[in-house]
Amino acid sequence: MAKFVTAAEAAQLIRDDDALIVAGFGSYASPEELMQALAKRYEAEGHPKNITAICGITPGDKTESLEPGKGMDLGLNRLKAPGLIGTVYVGNLTDARAIAYMAGNNEIAAYIPPMGVMCNLFRAIAGGRPGVITKVGLGTFADPRIEGCAVNQKARDKGSIVSLMEIDGEEYLFYKSFKPNVCFLRATYADEDGNLSMIHEGVQGSELEVAVGTHNNGGIVIAQVEQIVARGSLPTRDVRIHGKLVDYVVVAQDPYNQRQCYARDGYRPELCGLAKTPAGGTKKLPLTARKVLARRAAMELEPGLIINIGSGIPSGIGSVAAEEGINQGLTTSVESGPMGGEVQEGLSFPGVANAEAIFYQCDTIDMYDGGMLDVAFLGFAEVDKHGNVNVSKFAGRCIGAGGFINISQNAKKVFFMGTFGNKAELKIGNGGVEVLAEGKGMKFVDEVQQITFSGDYAVKSGQEISYLTERCVFKLTPNGLMITEIARGIDLEKDILSRMAFRPLVADDLKFMDERLFGEEKMGLNA
């Protein structure tokens, strides 16, 4: 039977060199009070030290500032004190940027497999299997012929976590299982027997798989909850984790540490499927490059498609679809589990309001890997002459890919979206774009810093790949990138070709981008 303890008492259970799995997904479901207590213990005692922190997606609030007292103190960032973490084994570090900088500076060993691989590893560990065999990651930085998920020298010195294998003449990657010593989970309620319900959580990830894997390997399962309820009062279908799998339960003493989402205080039932809120809450985007891109992407939408919309620039597609009245009949899917509904933006991503169905994260990833997605709209930081895309390593941070590799490698059609230049000054209107001043650096480079998406693998797989910018549109061909559309007002040589580190192909029938993309009025896509 689970024991009920304080967060400080739970923190005392962690030993030097332990492998600690921390649940949560970005700004959702973070076991905040447990990590706060662990950080306080380390500050006072210098122990535990050299732990391995393991996450599917690291909890955190995306704070950029490294200045004391100005952020980076939520989620896994709480464990940033030198010496506490020795290694991270995570699917993404975008949200925990203090840890991402530590990885980028080679202060800790950093392994960053695709997020979906992490989910499947949790399942493999729970089932006593030696690892995961998959094609996910071939041709990317996860491939042992490139980086093998070891994104810095300390990780490379420690050794490989992934190997190449062949089955029936086809290449696969084998990601090895590991043994967790302890895990931190977050739930809404625990009853007196330790049964856990996550009924109010905006995202339900791999908590069951993590709990079972930790338990089956003789580890300690610790859960942070909002409230203890009477034995037998939890509806059976609401029990996500049985009390026999839970060793310790901690009731959060500070409501700040049990927020549904970092983006705001309070509970939103529409994020967990317990209520519907009135439609029409989507904000109209101002006419910027982001709206031009969202409009161009929306032109590719058709009723009946299952689509994935990434964070950042792609997240504006929902706003445009609603404004144009073409959002009916479309089904969005987010790697956190929800299908349908309104994908949230900013710090509220990957939450979904008014979802039509909410799957568990591991199930969703399996469906993605099997080819469920018809179209994916994803961002890019860099693109190179091979069509490779980098979203995982830049600006001194090794952040990893999250669900990007699972999605981009397995969707039937992929549109990468991003502004052509870095912070260029643009004038949008009159049916086109005028470049007033260029920003620094280039996004279209000779070789990307890290391969998060492999153009070569996509060509061999027969995927349809496009790259959308506000100045032009590229398609991936067996011979490299080809410009197929250009915006009016853009000079092909001056504004595009001279701002690229390589020379792309140019279509013989180069077309102008639709003039309606650049106007204040609706495009009339529902006509």
C-alpha cells in the first residue's frame, strides 16, 4: 500500500547516481513540488548527485533568461544546480532551457532520442523487453552513423544507446532499454489506497508505462497529487494507475505547484475533455509573415484529412482556418494525444480545447508511426541543399526533436514552414512582399548544424515534402530543392538566391504565389 509522505521526505529517497524518470509534458502535468524538494535537498546536502534525469518531453516554461531570479526555475530547470544532474536522457529540452544550455556547453552528458522512441522505451521497459526496434530516426541525428542521439562529447564518451540493424534486407534502429530507479509522477487525485486519477490533467502522457516500468524493475514510484479522496470514491474508469504500483504519495501544499498548465492559474475543463466551451475563441492573426504562411498552409487543407500542426508558426493555421470558415471537417491530432478541437498556442501548447477524443500519448505515437497522419505542418530553423531540416540544435542549445521526427518521417505529406530570413524587415501588401531590410545570417545553408529531418530518407520513402516561406515555396525533388512559387515584389536573384548558401533548382513553370495571401481581406477559401 502506498505511503503518504511530504515532498521533503520523498526527496530523501533519491540516491546518488539514480536514474530518475520525471513525468510531464512541457507546461503540463509537472510534478513541481517533488522537483522543488529535490533541489532544496541538494542545495542543503550536496546529495543526491550525478543523477540521470529521464523524460519523454521535459517539463518547463521555455524561459530564456539565464539571469538569477528571472526564470528557468520551473520544471526540470529546478534541477540545474551543477552536480545534481550528470546525464539527461530525454526526448526534448525546448521547455527546460537551463538544462538545454548545460547540454550545449557539455556540462552534462545529453542523449536526446525522438520523443516517440522514449514513449516506446517506457513501454518496452514496463514489458521487460530489451529495447525498441523502429525506423524512426534513420538518417537523422539519432542514427548511429551520424550522432546516435549523443548530442555532446560527454555523451559520446559514455557510449552509444542506439545501434543499426537489418531485418529482411531493411535498415532499422535498435534503442536499448534502461533500468529506472525512481520516478516522479503527477496526478489529480489519489485515494486512500494510492490509486491515481489524472482526470483534470490537460495532457496524459506515459505515466502508466513509467510507473509499471519503474515498479517492475524494483524502483520507487512517487506521485504528487492535488488531493486525497476516500477509498473507493474514484470511478473505476478514472483510475489510471493502480495503487499497488505506487509506493509514495505527496499532496502538493502549494497550488502553484499543481497548476494544470504553466500558462495560467486555474483549471480549464475543456482541456481534459470534461466540458465544452463556446466556440469562436480563436483570435484573428494580424497581417504579418506568420499569417501569410498560415494562409498558404491552409490552402492545402481538405475535408477528411487527419493533420498535425506543430508549435510556433504552424500553430497559426487554426486561426486562419477558423477565419476562412474551413475548419469544419478537418481533424487535428497532437502528439500529446488529443484529436479534433482547438490546438492551443504558446505556452498552452500542446493542450487542446474541446477535443473530440483524447488518446494516451504512447497510443498516439504508435498511430503516427504506422502512418495515420495525412498531412503535417511543422516549423524549421535551418534547411540545407539536401532538403535536410534542423529544429533541434541552434543558439548554443541542444534541445532535441520531441515528436518532430516521428511526425515528419511518417506523415504522408509534410509542409515545413518558416520565414525566409532571420528577422528581416518586410512590407506586406498589394498582393506581395517587399524586403525593406535583411536580418543577420541565413536559414538556407549548405549543411544544417544537425539533421532532424532527412531529405534523402524522404525521397527514398516517396514522401511529398514542401517548404513554405513568405517569399517563395520549395518542393523537395530527387535532385534537391526546387523553387515552384515566388511572391510578387520579390526579386529572385537579390531576395532569394543571393540569400541562400546553395543554388536551388528553379521550376520551368515558376508561378506567382496567390495574391490573396498578402491582403487584409479574407481569402475566400470556403468558396
